[in-house]
Amino acid sequence: MTTVAEKYLQIAKLAKDPANAEVVIDGILTFFGLDYFDLDLGVEYLYTTKVIDYKFRSVLHKAEDMDAIMAWFKEKAGVTDEEIAAAEAKEKEYVAGCLMLAKQYLGMGHCISGKTYLELAAAKGSEEAIAQLKDMEYAQDMYDLGEHYLAMGHCICSKTYFELATAKGCPKAAAKLAEYEA
């Protein structure tokens, strides 16, 4: 179950990018149990129920001052800095666990399971996981090109693509290269 601090942390991460303003406000409205198709109606509801004052109502409508919005949300949600730090530590532990499992599965040749754990870590913002996923995508593309050229009978081209895929850790490409050397 997600704690209030974890929900706050999710919204705070989104608030770092001004392009996510609508998503942040929608997340805040959802936190308060409001599910409006029109964000303005949700903001008006918060105003009419005296959750926000007139001044802050305009801040939410403009959605320009994300720092003020998040400070207000932190206060209204009743989240402390200690709770936020604990949620961040829990998230880091989760990411580290996902990366460790991904490494183990990839080391055993279980690419799908390894990729799943990398995707979970990437969803939490892990730069390492994002980089590994890009490498895996590149390796798969190079392997596919190697297969394509091999099917056309272009052995030298296919070997080059298999070498590129192997360099990024593709076990299937390594097996194909072993066939060339045999």
C-alpha cells in the first residue's frame, strides 16, 4: 500500500518538470479524492469547500509556481521531511533490488526477466537502468540486422552486426559469432 509520503514523492518528482503541471494538479486533486475531467472544476471545488483561498486558487489555475503548489500540498497532506526521506530511502532500496535482480537474471541468460526488472527500476527514474535498457534495445536491433543480412547471404555484414550486438551483451549474438568461428 502506498503511503501519503510516497504519493507526495511521486507528485513531487513530476513537479520538477513544468510541462507536467496539469498532471501534478490532477494528482493533487486525486489525492483529495476529486476525479474531475476538467481541472478547473476540481480547483473550484477546492475553493468553494475552503480547502484553498482565493489567492492560491489563481496559483493553481495558472499552474506556473510549482514550488508554491508543492509546498502547499506538502502542508495539506501533512507530510514531514522525515517521512519524505524515508520514502526516498525505500525507493532507492527498491531500485537497488531491481538492479541486482536484473543483473542476476541477465547473467543467467534470462533476458526477459532481467529486462522486466530494469524496466521497473527505470520507472522509478534509475539512470543506470535506462542506460541498460537502451543498450539492450540497441543490441536487439543489431542482432535483428545481423539476422536480416545473414538471411540474404551477406555473411560479413551479418558478422559485423552480431559483433556490435555482442559488445552490448546480447547472448544470442555471441552464440551466432561462435558459429562463425566454428
